[in-house]
Amino acid sequence: MQDQDYSELRKFVAPEFVFGAGAAMLAGQYAANLSIKKALVVTGPVLETLGFPGMVADSLRREGVACTVFPDVSPNPRHAEVMVGAELFRREGCDALVAVGGGSPMDCAKAIGIVCTNERHVLEFEGVDRVERPGPPLICIPTTAGTAADISQFAIINDTDRKVKIAIVSKTMVPDLALIDPLLTLTMGEELTAHTGLDALTHAAEAFASNASSAITDLNAVEAMRLIRLHLLRAVREPDNMEARTGMMLASTYAGLAFSNAILGAVHAMAHSLGGLLDMPHGLCNAILLDHVIEYNYDAEPMKYARLGSLLGADIRAEDDPALVKAKTLEAVRTLKREAGVTVGLCELGMTDEDLPVLARNALADACMLTNPKQPTADDVIEIFKQSC
């Protein structure tokens, strides 16, 4: 296998982060170190019932940091929720944000921050590098092992008027601090563990094959995929297994460092389209689409996809012909999906033939499609959606 040419200029951004059991309880200490006076704690209603935002709020108050909780973030956070959160931030006199949850609260918190500092509507930031002023200090505390929004320069917001998810990509949204605590993932059920874990795999796979990859992003993507093969199924089947939970949280972090810098590809562009039009769950959409997009992309990056197959357990040998290597790679991805419990197709989730032209158009307009290793046509995207049914 020939080494990749890494001679092109690449940049790499990452937040400060603390990784390990108990990291979440350092929120107050770090907020005080940042001279935060009053934080808006952004979260979702399910997380509030689990008590995580309350634990974080207690940590803040013990260090003399006041806080107000904004618990109204939906899965696939809506643009209206961002604007309501921004109004609450201003009204309460907050000077920082603390996000507690999966990707939705963290993306919402990032968006609230830039709305407040730039005094613009959140939908005006759609695209790459369109945020002039960074938001206020932001601390992210993830409760799932998959989205890596605590690491990334992305915020994905649902424009409910147009029924599209917009991608806001800017290094100004990289959090100031991520407190990555695998203890918080112990409450995840089997299905959520599988979907978020396969989301992390998709992050790593798309970053690895991205046309903006680099030596540093490849290093992180490869380690993420290795850890996912080692720990995902154990985390699904043994929810109290701390070694597996820690391994998956670390895999999510590595995958986040990879995709935040190499960006993503067609899987995410298509999943964003599904989430915007049909409000489908993001991690599950990624899991359903992943092997079908790999099959489409394969000839653009055969060596990298073969490496992905090997990392996922495919028995790939030097004497294998290219078609056999491709088949083994796809079967390794599909086996992991099946064993993790993902056996549904997009049609079972509500996608219809009538949706396909709009879904394809929105996917092709998504910022993530720019770094896909192969540029598809609308007909190509429609065919991938059909194969994923």
C-alpha cells in the first residue's frame, strides 16, 4: 500500500479537554478559573430527568458561579429554540454557556453563543467561516459517546421553515473546554449506545476518506475505528462495563478530532437532509447510510477503505483481488451494524419515493458534501437513498 501524500497545508483546531471518570464535576472549578459570573446551562428535558444538569449546576454554585438552566432543546435542535435560548441568555445577564447532553444541546449552545455576540439570527451563519465574533466562554459536557460536538467546530441546526438542517462551521465555535466523563454514558440504553457509537464510526470513516484529510486527522480516525471495533458491541451488550464505556468515549473523542478538521462527506450530508425534512434521528440515519455510501465512494479511495475494512475485522490479504477486498470491507461494516442491532432501512423510518428529489437537492447543498472523496450527481444520491431503504 502506497503512503498518502501529506504535503498540502492543513490546519488543526481542538479545545482544551479533560478526559476521565469524574471530569463533569470539574465544571465549577473550570468556570471559576474562566472568571464566569453566571452561566446558561443548556440541556434537554430527558437529561434533566436524569439529574445531570442539576449535578453540573451544583458544581457551578459550589464555586460561586450562578446559573440558569435552559432545558428545552429538542433532538435535531430547532432554530427557534436557539433564538429563545439567546433571549434567555441576555435577559438573565449570563456571560458564559455550559452545555450538558448529546449533540443537540451542545450544538444549540454553540449557536446561542454566536447569536448573542454577533447580534444576528442563527440562520444567517449557515456555511463555512461566516461567524465574525466568537461566542462567550463555552464548556461542553457530553453525555453520549458519538457526536463529539464537544470537540468540533460544527453546529447543526434545523431550519424548520425550510425543513433543512443547516451546517455552521467555524473555528470560533470550538468550545473553550470539554469535560469528557464516561460515567455519564452509563445511563444510555442499548439502542442509543448503538446509534451514537455508529455515529462515531461514521465520523471516523468519513474523515479518513475526506479530500481534506491530513496525517493528524488520519491518526485520530484510525484509532477511533480500532477502538470502536474493540468496544462498541460490549458497550451495547454490557451497559455497565466501564472499560467499554470509556473506550467508546475515547473513540468518540478521537473521531471528533478527525472530523472537526478533515470535515465529513456524503453520509452526513444525506443524514442532515433526512433530519431536516423528515426529523429522523441523526445517528441511526448515519448507520443506515454508511455502507451504501462507502460502496459508492470506494473506487475514489480504495486503499483507505481497505484499511477501514481491516480495522473492523475484515480478513484482507495481499493476494486478494480488488473486488474481493471491497466485498470484505463492506461485509465488515454491515456485520458490525447488524450485531449492533441496526437492521432497519430508511423506508421503515418514513422516507418515500416522493421525498427523494428534495432529499437529494438538500444533501448536495450541504457543506459536508464538499469533502466527500467523490462528487455525486442528484441521480447518484437518489440511488444511494433507494439502496438504504
